[in-house]
Amino acid sequence: MNKLAPTQGDRVRPFYDVLVAGGGPAGLVAAIQSARAGARTLLVERGSMLGGTTTAGGVNFPGLFHAWGRQVIRGYGWQLVARCMEESGGSLPDFSVIPERHWHHQVQVDRAVYTLLCDEFVTDAGVDIRFHTMPAKVEPGAAGWQVTLCGKSGLETLRARVLVDGTGDANLATLAGAHLREPAGERQPGTQVCRVSGYDVAALDLDTLNRAFAEACESGAVRPHDAGWNVEHPNVGSWLKKHGENANHIPANDARDSVGRSRMELEGRAAILRMYRFLRQQPGLKQLRIEYLAPECGVRETVTVGGDATVTGDDYLSGRAWSDALCYSFYPIDLHLPDGAGLDKRTLAPGVVPTVPRGALLPQGLKFMAVAGRCLSSDRVANSALRVQATAMATGQAAGAMAALAARSGTDLRDLDLTAIRQLLAAHDAIVPSKGE
């Protein structure tokens, strides 16, 4: 067995209690929880920074943590968000007031400060971090798993008792042999986040702009989805009012592999370039400039893992109280579409707060492994809400707690005492549904 080359002094070990793949909202919280519970934890991230969708994807408004006037998701994810707001001088909404629209309770964090705090939270927890690294091979071993990692210097092999997949794309679970569910039909489109400035929206003739955009679509200079989600009635004014943030749709490829992801990245940046060139030719926009371009295109959907339990759209919309619930989720059904108005949105009935069961985090037939975040076991409708950042953090903390307990006891995650899992989560500031209620 190859020994890992040290990257953080002598703290990088050839054996870990818990290995977490993916440093996004689910993975970074899973790693923090695992390490804070006493497990030797390695966090493997394919990119150069933690935070995932919040940082590399540019969607810097993680939510939702509150429902119907009360907090339903807390723990390490919320601590990170709250610390960022405190240190950057931001202000939080009044969560006691039920908003007319869900996004009124989104918390917009400073991307740079949040990125720095992610590093601090994870390292302070004692997690070993390996950037620019991806799992290449996963095999069952005598005491858990044998994992081959691909880093900048080549392939390295280590052992871990328990694995947690926080990749969003089930990359680790796929290598371990998990059953995957692919969406029927075209996947939800992604979004390339940017921020533009250098103009005054009030001084623009938006009707004339929309007519010019329609003509540019006909000539092929731009495409309808470059300016928004509604491809039947593209609205350049809306794009400009949002300053380009979360304002387009990028046709989906199978972004769980490098080929599909590369195509999506190229198309996402090409869409921004088309808009940039078009807008700078229009009256009042000649000084338009791009202030920010997210390093990665935001992905909404790839695959999910077939778990011991599957959360359906009906489960979610009804607020089903699972008997093995480990956390709450709160967000409207948010299924993005490649055509028409571009969005199937369904709000939750007043008072409904869905729960997430342990079984949805456990890949069917695989022991000593959990998934968290976007790839948890759910159908397309439920997953469109479960995939959001606050829920990913909550499921990540649940997965990290189970992983630490399993590594310590040698008991498979599905056989752990449910009360012990809930007690550990509560001790680490998570909000846990009581007896599935």
C-alpha cells in the first residue's frame, strides 16, 4: 500500500476513520461534524476551494434555514453563514416574519470572506484537507474501504473505515458500486453566475433592448436562454436588473463526468460572452463591464443514489414525518425546465416542514457509507428542493455524525442506534426532528 505524501506536516495519514469526498455545502459540514465527534477525517476536494455552489458556483445565498417563523436547520452550516455575516458586516433578515416570497429569507454572504471561513472552520475542526484531488478507485477492504486518490502527483492509496459522498454527483458512491437513478429526459439546466455593472437600469429603454435581443436571437448572435429562464419570452431587462446573477439557463449535459462537465463549463462562459458582446453594442450599455465570473457553472441535477429509503415529491410536499428523520428541509419545489417558462415551482402549504430520513442517506446494499447533499435518494420532484444548500448542510451533518459513530463502534450506519445519532447531532447544535415529528 502506498503511503500518502505529507501535505500538512505529519497529519496526513495512510489510514482514516472517515473519508469525505466533495468540499461543498454537504461535504464540508460532514467533515467538520465527523472530526468534531473525534473521528480522524480526510476531506478530498477536486477544486482549489471549499464551499462548492456557494463559492465556486457563485450562488452565495445559502438557504433556507427558517420556516414559518422558526429556525429548522442550524448546526455547523448555519454557524458558518452567521459567522460570515458577522465578520463581513452583513445583516440578517427578520426570520420571525413569514415572507411573501421564499427568497426574502435567503442570506447573501460575502463570497471571499465565506471562502476563507470555510478553510478556518474545517482546519480548526482538525480535518485533513486534500485539494486538487479526486477519488479514482474504491474497493472494500478488511477494515472498511481502500480508496485510490488521483492528485497532482499521481495515484495514491489509503484506507478508511467509513466513506461519505458529498460530491453532489455521486462520484464516490459510483466507484463503490452504488445503484444510481438517472432522470428521465433532459436534466435540469444549470446557471453560469456573473455580476455586471457600468449602467443605470432606469435610464435604459428595456422594450427596445428586448426587440434588439429578439433580432440577435434570430441571427444567432445570442440564444434565448442567455437572458433568462423563460425561453419563450426572454427579458433582457430582468437580466440587467439582476446584474447577471443567477439569471440564465445553461443547457444541461451529464455533468457527473469530466466530458459533460467540460461542455457545460464552456457553454456557460460562452453564454456570458454572448451577452457581454450584445449588450455593449446597445445604447446606454457601452460601459458595461463584468465584475465577477463564477469559477464554475452551477449544476442543478445529475444523478441520485438508490437508498434504503427514497423521498418522493408527495413525501416532501406533505411534510411526511419519517420515523428515522435526522434533519429538516425547507424550500419550494424548484424544478428548472429547458423550455417554456423554465420553472416548475410549487410552494409548501403553511406549516409544512419536510424531513429527511436516515434511509435516504444510505446507499442500498453498501455498508459503512453515506451520501449527503444533492445525490441523496429522492425522486426528481423532491430532489429539486432537497438539493439546496441549507438542506445539503443538514444532511451533511447527519452523514458526518453517523460516519463518526460507525467508525468508533464498528457498527454499520444503518444499524446504529437512532437515539445516539440524534443525541450527537443535538450536542453539535443541529436541529433534529423528535421521533420523526
